[in-house]
Amino acid sequence: MSFEQSRLRSDMIGTQVITRSTGRRLGVVSQLWVDIDRGRGEGGEVVALGLRDNILSKVVSGPEQIMLLSSIRQIGDVILVDDDSAIEDDISVANYTNLVKSEVITESGEGLGRVRGFKFDVVSGKLLSLVIASMGLPQIPDQVISSYELPVEEIVSTGPDRIIVFEGSEEKLKQISVGLLERLGLGSAPWEREDDGYIMPTSASNQLPSGLKQEVPAPRREAAPPQRLELEQPSRPPVEQAIPEEEPYQAQPLNIPQKKKVIEYEEEDF
């Protein structure tokens, strides 16, 4: 067996598998299956490879064939195996995992990202490190998203779709690719985002604490401005004023001279 002993998962995906005896093409590597319980405390081991007719067969059609990692004889531009017997028909991968998209968190619950891939020893299958990023999608090119490498010695425990690492493991991360957003100054590592000072505005008016009944606060009453209190005066009937009676009018006597009989002429005696 002559090849570089450590490989990344991304280096294996899409590689053709050819038999040395007849040169027959068995398929291309579409998946790496990890027994997370094997070598417990050391991160697990890659035990098998999933093969399909082509890398898009999973989307189109075609069953996955399983080949043990131990069947590999040489790795270069292609993977060489002895013959067709490398394909195992009686192996189930139901108890294995591919680790991709598994969430990586510290013991205190701080998220470091998701598994995008891993590096392993192709001879023993032992995992050497995890490749994590903000999104666990291997289809995204390295030029777009920043990725980091974390030694498997930092792993505390594993579970379904979750890997727990030691507190402070972010200091052991080694950046292996710089994404486009980070080059433009618009992105940062997942564990650094809380320090940006930006908090997404959310309304907590309708949120309830778990298992507790929220008490409705009494409505706040605003103090009314002091008002001038006016006492009602008892209603009184209008007072009728007595109108003085007018005295009868008495005209003053007029000073009219008395008529005198004037003798106009006197009879003369002849």
C-alpha cells in the first residue's frame, strides 16, 4: 500500500474505484461511513466507503454499494482495489454516521459550527481532525465559506448529529480556508459573532418562560390632574323685587286770569 497516509474527506469524494485485476470501474466514492463508537475517546474510525455509479446517482437513481476501507490497495487519481470482491453485499451502514452537518458545541453550549468534513488515516481509518464551518455543506466551495480544523483530541462525547468538545476548544482551531465574506470584512467565525455588539431585535412580549405561567401585570393608572372642586349651590327661586306703586298724577293748578267784562262803548245821552 503506497500513498499519503492522511486524507481529507473531500479528497476521497468523487474518486473512481478501479479493480487491479481487470481494470473494471466499480463506481465513484459518494460517502465515507464512520463508526463513532470504535476507538471511543479517539473520535471514531472510517470503516467503509459508499460507491455509486456517478456522483449524482443519489439524486437521480442507483443503489449505494459498500466497500470496506481495508480493501484499498492504492490511492492516486483513482482508488485501486484487488477485484470485484471488494464490494460487500452483507454490510449495513445503519449503525454508522457520515458526521457531515453534525453540530459542534463546547461543554458550556457555545456553538463552534457544523462538521463540513474530516481528516483521517486511510490505513487505520482513525479520525485525525474535524473540518468545521458555519454551515455543514461540503458542496459549498472553500473560496466562499471559511473553514477550520479541530483535532479530535478535543472531543468529549458524541451523539446523534452533535459533537461536544472541551471548553476553550475554539483556541485550538486552525483556519484552513478564508471565505469570501470574511475577505470582504462582512463575516466572522461563529463563536465570535456574539462579540460584534449587534443583537437581532426581537419582541419578547409574547414569550413565556418554560413551565411558568406569566402573570398579567395590573394596568397602570395614570394620575388624573387635580381638578378644582366646585360645590353645587342649592338652587333658589328667583327673588321677585317689589315694584313700588305709582302715585296718581296730580296736575298743578294753572294760573289763568279771570275774564273781565269789558264795556266796549257807552251810550251817550243826547
